[in-house]
Amino acid sequence: MAIIITDDCINCGACEPECPNNAIYEPDAEWRLSDGTTKKDDSEQSPISDEFYYIVPSKCTECQGFHEEPQCAAVCPVDCCVPDEDNVETEEALLEKQAELHA
């Protein structure tokens, strides 16, 4: 399951540098699969949010393979980094994704 940032986000940016997959972006920022990964896809993707920080689900591994818990949630001062109930993945799937992102 990926983590999402809710609209309670205060745009402090504490979460962004903590993500080992570089899956967190500023509001209205375009993103690339290659940002912070070994993937070769440099095509710019449209922002997911223009109001608050956001997490790209295809890059989020809930920090599996890096940390014991999602680091964005651990540092968020307003607890707005929460599990995305619409994007449920097993631990095995998250570890596979992590291995693909950092091959």
C-alpha cells in the first residue's frame, strides 16, 4: 500500500528529503520515474496535486527495504502521511518494487 498525503498538509516539506525513493514532490511540481531511482524513464509527468505535497504511488514502497516504517509519516508534524486504502500492496510487492526502482 502506498502512502498518501492528505489535504491537512501544511506544506512544511519535512517529508520530502526523508523519502529513499524520491517519491514526494512539492505542490504543482512535475515528476519523473528516474528521480532518485535507477529507472531510465526521464519523461516528465503531470503533478498529482497543485495544493500540497504529494507522493507518487508507483514510486512509494512505504520505505520497505530501507527503514522499518514510512519515514514521511514518522517526520510529519501534522500526521497527514497515511496509508492509501485505494492502493493496497503486500510487503512482498513493495520489496519487489523497491528492487526494481533501485536495480
